[in-house]
Amino acid sequence: MPHTDAIRRYRENWQDEIDSASHHRAMAVGESDDAVARVYCALAAMEDTHAGFWEGQLRTAGVEPGPRRPSWRARLLAWIARRCGAQLILPTVARREYTSRNDYLQEPETAATRMTAQERTHARVLQTLLRRPSGASGSELARIEGRHRTVGGNALRAAVLGANDGLCSNLSLVMGVAGAAVSGHVILVTGLAGLLAGACSMALGEWVSVTSARELADRDIRVERDELAAAPDEEREELQLIYEAKGLPADQAAALASRLVTDPRNALDVLTREELGLDPQELGGSARVAAATSFVLFAVGASVPVVPFFVMSGYAAVLGSLALSSLMLFGIGAAITLFTGRPVWRSGGRQLLLGLAAAAATFVLGRAFGVALS
């Protein structure tokens, strides 16, 4: 007999699936595009199947689940979708599906099922619909998505932000120590220690992040390969849903999905990209390169507030550090406009004010502690 906590978990999962099915059915009713409405209906049918799975778990545990009733919140969202259109609740539903897409990984009862993969497919389909411009064709959507991915993964953007982390953190550290009125030698040593510690921390964090992402991606691809071999028809149906969500007519989406699944190697590549959202050629990049890059970028930014203390002392060094860091802060803000398109003076000025505000706060704190301990 399952523990009370397990039964509670079954009921929560069961209710979540009922609510999701209710959302999708209502969105199908409120959707003016017949092709998209069919996608919502297919998602609702999958959620109904998942709800049936948890009903089986409850009955096995000796608990009768009772009739399926959506929660009050689900009923309210469904009412809005039916009356005002699916687009009004799509962001809420898509966000809910995205945040819960991996929940079943922790559920031992679903280990031998395809429910986790299907939940991820639901999230992927809804994210695609969320980005889909009204009336846009699939090819137009692909071009738009491609532009966003290019900007989001830009190496220059990562370089700017990495240097900014080092600059802001070490400037605040140096000003905090300077506020305590300690010698220039101590400030220099502290700044160098902050540079080394921060760069090592960033490198280690990036290495762990990329390594974990690669391991998780490798696992997901292995699972996808096994599922493709065991249930090719289900994979074809999920791939068809994704293409329909992108704007392809149902018959074209079905034909394309069927053609892709007939070639296992090509099918795995496509499913990895479309269903998992992964690039099998990259899988997060090299952990060593990412760690080394993070170390260097952080160190470059963190060195700026320290440099004046090599050639000056006293308040001249503090003022020199502030001046050099201010120029760098404004420059970083100006560089960010390459991605945002905002005016240089506005972005640079904002970055300068925020960086100096952080430095001023640590300087005041250092001065207060310096006076109290003297």
C-alpha cells in the first residue's frame, strides 16, 4: 500500500493533468485558426491520457479518484479562453507547462512511460505557438526564430557581460576596503585576491554548468533514441504536432514527420532539435573553453579597479581607480547597445550610475566598519 504522501502526489498530478486538458480544450474552442485548434485538441487528448494514468495509480492504491473536475483557476482560465480567445491565456499556460516539463523525472511511477518526453513536447509546442506571429508561415517563423537565436548566443555579448561582472564586483570590493582607510598595499592585495577568487569562481561555475548541461543533453538524446526505436509512431505524431504549431498544414506536417521518421539517424537529429530544443552538434560547447573564457573575461574586468594602485597611492589611487572604472562602466553600457539598440548615452549612463552606486555603498560600509574598529 503506497504511503499517504504518495497518494497525495498522485492526486496532485491527476488534478494538474485535468487542469491542463481543460485549458487546451478551451483554447481549441477559442482559437480562430483551425490548424492551431487541432493542435490544442491533440494536447488535450494527451493530458487526458496522463490523467487516466494517475487514476490507475490511485485505484491501485485503493483510492477512488472520483469524477474529473477542473480547479476553479482552470475553470476561470478556460472561460477566458472560450470567450476572449486562446491567445489571452496562452502565455500563462505555456509558462506553466514549461516550468513543469521535467517534473515527472522525479516520479518513479513514470520511469517506464513516455510521459516525461510528452510533457516536454507539450512545452515545446506551446512555446512555438507563443512565438508564432499571427498569420505567419512556417518559413517566416523559422527566420524570426533564427535571428533571435543568433543574438541570444552572441559571443561578444557574453564577453561584455563577463567583463562587467568582474569590473562591478572588484570595484565594489576595492572601494569597500578603501573606505576602511587601510594602506594602499592592503587594497592592492585585496583587489588581486578578489580578482583571482572571482575569476576562479566564475570559471568553476561555468565548467560545472556546461558539463551538467552536456550530460543532461546526452541523457535526453539517449532516451530519445530509445523511444524512437520502441515507438516510432508516437514520435512521428509528436513531431507532426510541432510542425503544425509552426504553421504547416496538417497534411504537410504529417507527410514531413512520416518521411523524417523513416530514416532513424536523420529522425534522431530532427527530434533532438525540434522536440528537445538541442543542437546535437554543440550540446552546450566545450566546458574547458567556457571555463577558460569566463576566467579571462572576469579577470580583465576585475583588473581595471586595481591597476591605479600599482602606480599611485593614497587618495590619488582611489580617485584613479574610480575614474578608470567609470570609463570602463560607461564603455560596457555603450557596448550593450549593440544588442538593445538603445541610445549610447542612456545605456552607458545607467551602467555608470549603477556601478558607482554599488561602489559608494561598499565605501560607506567600509568607512563605518573602519571607524568602529579603530
